[in-house]
Amino acid sequence: MAKRIFNIREFSNYLNISKGFKNEELHIVDFADQQDIRLKSAPVTIDFYLIAIKPPFDKRTTPANLQEDQAKSHMYADCPHNSLDWDITTPDAGYTILVSAKFLNKHIKDYSFMHYNNHEALFLSKEEETIVWDIFKKAHDEFQKEFYSREVITSYITLILSYTRIFYDRQFDTRSKIYHKVIADFYKNLEDFFTQNEHVAGLPSVAFFAQRSNLSPNYFGDLIKHFTGKSPIDHIHDYVLQLAKDKLKNTSLSVSEISYSLGFDYPNYFARFFRRKTGIAPRVFRNQ
């Protein structure tokens, strides 16, 4: 059976937040105005961008221990083709912006957090909460006008996104003890992938390691790059290159055998990879 994908109107009807619905490409909701919101749902898939700020009425994203300056509000974002499920208490505050991909795509390319798909919430500080809550309110107030301006609302949305990128960086730093363990586990899992698998079937992907940390690939990638200065795929390639150099120097395996042992499907892919990273062919490296 084909998976159903909700557009903005269908999702608004499903969630019972269609009050004040105006068109198919943009809908902004004040939770305080919604009296009969659907409180629980199995996974559903959307075809639009969703950006929300709310108090912690979602049981699964409420932080166990608030930090000293941490507000009670949090934000999250979803992109087209993400699946959402929820189990919440009745909301009495918060905003959500539903906006079509066509309406927002040209603004979204610089914001990787829009593609976090494990609902890695942004837990706001009290100062951040004041800033972002005000922008959401302004966007909602503009939307309530009979002749609202899409240009003005788009400006508010991009301002929210700009602040969100800054605030996610702050969250990485304030939760550095937790995330340093994620980095250590990444290095350990990378080593284990090659030492504990007798037959490596393909190079490991970023998604492979992100899944082991219960994070989305984009969030995992941003986290690793924030703390190490390099993306996960760069770390993976560097590790594979070091293994390749070691095998070329210290074993009698042929270049083809080394290629297959590292997960390359074809020796010429390995040779191309090695030459791109070192400037020389594997056989030349071995002879040197």
C-alpha cells in the first residue's frame, strides 16, 4: 500500500488546526487558538516545511534537567518527506508555520537543521526564547491580516532560520559533555566497522554511524563538524586512507585485494580515491 503524504490543507485538517486556513502554500497557527487539536498520531508524512515553537507539551522531547538559563520552550523543524508522530498534552501556547517547499526552497539550502529528521529539538535559553517567540508572533500577526504580505512573512521565516542556526551551535557547546561522547563513539564505531567485519561490504555511510547515535544524519554531521572541524565523511575517508597506506606498506596484498578489503566495489574506484587523496597511484606509493 502506498504511503500517504499530507499536503498543508490535509495535514491541517488531520491535526484539527485548519481554523483561519487561507491557501495551500502557507498556514500559521497559534496553538492558543486551537481547541480540539489531535493529541496523538501514528507516523504521517508531510510534503511541506514545518517550523514550530512551543512549551514542552510533547512528552518525548521534554528535557529531563533544565539548565540554569534554559527556557521551557523548544523549537523543531521538519522538511518535506519527513514522517511525524506525536503524543502530547493539550497545548495552550506556541506557534507553528506550515509552508510549501515551492515557497521556501530557495531560502533553505544554507540551513542543514531543516533536514534533521529525528526531531532533534532545539532547547532555547531564556534570551533566545524571547527573541524567537516574538518573531513567530509577528509572522502570525501578519498572516491574520486580510491582505497579508508573503514577502514580510518570508522575511520573518528566514530571520527565524538565521537565529536557529546560531542557537543550534550554542546548543552543541552547552551540551558538549554529551556530544563529546558521541564523537568518541563515532571513532570507536569507525574502527570497529573495519576490525570486527571479516568481509566489509561497501564503505560505511554517515547514516550508518548517525543511527548508532540515535541522531539524524544531518544533525550528526553538524555536530561532528562543529567539534572537530571536519565532516563525518572526511573522517571516514581519512581513516580508510590510513588503512590503505598501512596495507600497502606492511602487507603483500595486491592493490585489488586491498581495495575489496576496504569496501570498494571495484579496484579502479579505490585507485581513483587514493590518487585524489594523495596525488599518486597506490602502486607508486607502495614502491616509494
